[in-house]
Amino acid sequence: MLLIRSQLANLIMYLSLFLWGLVCLPIALWSREGAFWVIKRYCGFSFWMFRLICGLKVEFRGTVPTEEVLVCSKHMSFLDILMLAYKLPRVKFIMKRELLWAPVIGIYGWRIGCPPVARGKKGGAIKQMVAHIKADKHHDGQTVIFPQGTRVLPGVKSPYKVGAGVLYTQMNQTCVPAATNCGVFWARRSPVIKPGTAVMEFLEPIPAGMELRPFMEKIEDVIESNSNRLMREAGFEV
């Protein structure tokens, strides 16, 4: 039954993403604020649906940043993307350039100013990313980057990539680390969504001005240790 409920929830989530995105597209195209409104309503509906069908609740902890900051977050599931998009007032994700051409997601990503990045170009990609953020006339909000670059399974160690540190030093912004245990309940490529409480926790801000290497060491330690703590609270042995 858990697998059936999970597949039903997945179907509703993706179908509603497509339909909701298309129906509300005029609102998003009319204004950037309209796009944020549409995204947050979709995320809220998804949380309600996950709780109703799968018994999966979401919880937010810590102080949610409302100013212009860089958010470095653990990435374990599509669920943590929804949680960040819902809670951060003016979120902008660093997203793969290919996603700009994806139906619905690409349009909304462009509308809220998500900086695209071309994978495999390393230094060139980071320069393009910084240039895109600086060129954005709406140079406000919370820019989200996943330092590991991809979704990571619970308990799996994956290196932190230097892109987050370069962005931090280049933009000279405060960084807010974020930890999560989402992967315990909805893991990468898993067909099952488990009941429980998925937590997104915003941690102590790191002021601008740190050198690259100490910053990378700090965010890895802070994000990993707190994500492990949240996973242990959820009953997962790390």
C-alpha cells in the first residue's frame, strides 16, 4: 500500500505541476511577484497532498533569511527544493542550464531570476553564474546553491564543490547554511515516500569575508553535522 500511495502522490505532484503552472502562467508572466505567488501555492498544495496520501509532514526550523543572502543547502530530494521554494521569500536557485528549456519549470525559473549554470565548464560556469546574478535588475532575494551539486542519499559522503565558495567570495554576501533530513523519507530515485516529518533547518549565518578554503571547510562541517543530527532524530543511523 505504501508503494501505491507513493506512486499516486508522485502522479498528482507532477500532473498538478504541469496543470497549475500552465493555468497560472499569465499571473507569473504579469509580474515576478505573481510567479512567486504561484510557486508558493503549488508547494503548499504539494505538502498538503503528501501529508494526506503518504503521512509525510514538513517542518521548518531556525530563522528564515529574508534579506539578500546566499543559502547553501543539503540536497537529498525534490522535497527539499519545494521546502526552500516555499519558505524563502524571494528564492532563486542555481539551476542547470538545460532546465531552462524544461516545460513549466524553465519558464518559472527564468521569471524569478534563477541563474543558469552550464555543467562541465567549471571556472567559466561560475563566472557566468556571478555575472547573471549581478546583472539581474532585481538583485535581491535568497540565492540557493547546493554545494554538493546533486542529490545525495542518506549516509553517503559526497564532496563539496568549490562553486559555492567562489560564489560566496565573489558576491561578498552572508551565507545561511541549511540542513535537512528529507532523504530519509523520500530518497533519490526511490519509488517510495515514507511517513514522518521532513525537516528543513536554517542554521547560524556565516558573515561575508571568510577566505575560500576555511569557508568550504566550515559549511561542509556545519551542514553535514546538522543534517546527520536531523536524520538521527528521524531514526536513521548515520
